[in-house]
Amino acid sequence: MQGRLLVLALALVGCSPPGRSHVAPPSSAASAALAPSTSPALAPGTGTLADPFVIRSFPFVERNDTRRSASRSIDHYSCAPQLGEEGPELVYRLRLAHAGTLQAEVAEDPGVDVDLHLLDDLGLSGMTATGCRARANTLLQVPNLAAGTYYLVVDSYSKGGSTFAGGFRLSVEVDYPDRWQRVDVVPGVQWRKKVHTGLYGQPQTTNVLVVDLGVRGLEAKPRWTGSGIKTSAAETQPAAVAAVNGGFFGPGQRSLCLVKVDGALLVPGAMSGQARRAFGIAPGGQVLFEPVDAGANWPAARQALGGHPNLVTAGRVDIWPSAATSFATSRHPRTAVGVDAAGKLLWVTVDGRTSAGAGMSLNELARFLIDLGAVEAINLDGGGSTTMWVREMSINGVVNHPSDNGRADHHGERTVSDALVVYRR
């Protein structure tokens, strides 16, 4: 019942002349010994109509199982009365503080078929829920939902005398237009998201990771296998906290930009043409942005990743080379890496090519980065490659809307050559 379209495609080729900056390493800060913040806790409840679970904050992500519920109070819903939902259900109460867009999604275990129902109230006529506003099989998206209290019911589908109850993973997200959503993922890593109704005259969805490498135990570096990876594959690394896609690549996901990991040069600087500005981290934690010649190493950097073109130098828009090409002036999904004056990393994605957003030109992206506080920044691979993953912050950890499936969901991710990952050791 649940299809996932993951389209594999090739990214644009490229990888950024003079311009050299060193940003002082962030000051050291003691990190609390806390486990990673995953889904917010539910308020006590049994998940029944009489005693719903209460979702306290968003995004909410958890595993559950309808077989754990003794409640079979709802067999049908007013928004789809012809469908049978005679199996056990779980009821969640949630509150929108402002008008916004609700997205709920389930990933079902094999053989399980559960459906999502959004209710305005818990009224029943016999065993039919009368307050049903919307339903979906696996992905429920409800825009322009007024502030107030609602009920989300995960119910077990039934047909021909059989019910398909069982285990599932549930995520619930709420986006409030023109308001920043902020989540402290672990000490030193904050994820921010904002849906803009009119940024640079267009709807936009932006995601930002703020990473303070001065917090003990945090480490940021590229991930590269030589054969292509998905950004979200960082999930298989237990210490990984968050990631964005990396540099440009060609056929076979062959990296075209500098890649250096733990002091080992895996791909030399820009494989053709003039020097390109790259992002790096020195052995002592200092964040670096410097041009690296084609075919060269970067001895000062222990971790490094190249991009194209440069975006910001000394807090000003500084796009080179290729500032006037259609690649630069057209709006596309974008990924960038920058640093602020305090030495904190800024990893940024901008959605495009779907209803989630128009995308940005490189000039708009540079201005947006400066508004975030960036003093140095470079562009990374964008388009269908643009992906941000944050552990336990969506159904699959992908928090932006990768565009390769043409839909404003979390499932259009592309295989890329490399990614930037932050780890908590």
C-alpha cells in the first residue's frame, strides 16, 4: 500500500579564485551527558477515545502497534464511510498553537495496513466517527488548519473479515507559516526550519543546522564511499546526528570536488579549471574557507569538502566564478555550508521544484546566508541532490523536501557522491 519513489539521477557538474578566510575555532563548552533528543514524550494516556495519548510538541516520532490497543470503538469514519476500519485503533490528541499545516505519516511493518484519520472531535454515531476532517493511507497532509485541538487516529484497516493490525512508525509534523521551528537535537546541534510565504517574493522552505564544534564530543566531516551514497544513509552510523548532501559529481556518482576525511585525501581539489574555494576543518577545530587548486591537496585541513561557487566572503555577497550563468541566476533547490562570526557552522538547504518552495538564485542564497549570520560560505551541490537529514525528526529523518519525485514530501532523495555529517561521540 505504501510506495516510496526514490529516483536516482546525476547531479550538475562543477565543484569555486582568490579569497581566503580563517575563522577562529568556537570556544570550548562543556556538553551535558544527555541522550539525543528524539521524539517528544507523550503525556500519560492509553490511546483510547476516553483517554487519548497527548502529543506535546512537534515533530513527534514514535513506534507503536495497534495490537496493543484494547479499543475497537470506531469501525467507520464520516470522511470515508465505505471503508472498513474494524480493527483496533490508537487515538492521539494534538494542539496547534497557530494556524498551520499538519503532516502525519506512517511506515507500516510487513503485512500491516493502518490508516490515518484527522478528527475535529470524538463524536460517534453508533461506531462511525462523525468529526472526520481528512484521512489517508500513509501520508496525511492538511494545509491551512486553524489553531485548536484535533485528534489523530491510527486505525487498523479491515476487509473480508480480516483486519491488518500491527506495528508502525508514526511521525507528526506541524509547520507554522513565517515562524522558525527550532529543535535542540543534541548539545551543540540545533535544527531550524521555516516555511516562508514570501521570501524574495516566492514561497520558500528553508532548513538550517547550526553546529557548535566547541561542544565536547561533536565532530563534523565528509562521508564518502567512492560509489555513491544517500545522505540519509548516515542513519546507519550510530554516532551520526545530522547530515546534508555534499559536493558535485558526475556519472557513477564520481566526486568532482575536493574530499578529505581524517587527514586522508580521497578526491583532490577541483578536477579541472581554476582553483575552487573549499570548506575545511583544521586539526584544532578551526573552520577554514580557502581556494584549493585543481588536483591539489589542502595540508591545513584535516576534514575538507569542495563546492562551487563561492557565496559569501567577510560577510558580503561574493559569488565567483560564474556569477552570471543561468545556473547562478535561476532558482533551484540549494545546499550551502557557511560559518558565522562565532565559529558556528551553518548547513543550509532550500527546497525547490515542488510546492514546498520556489528555490533560490545564488545571489538570493548568499543574502539568506548573511541574514543567518554567515561571514563565509560556499555553494554545494543542489537541485535534486539537496537533502538534509536529522535523526528522528521525520518518518525517515529527511527534514527537507528532496525534489526528484516531484512531490513535497520526504521521499524524493537522490543518490549522491558524498555528504557532510555531524557526529556525537
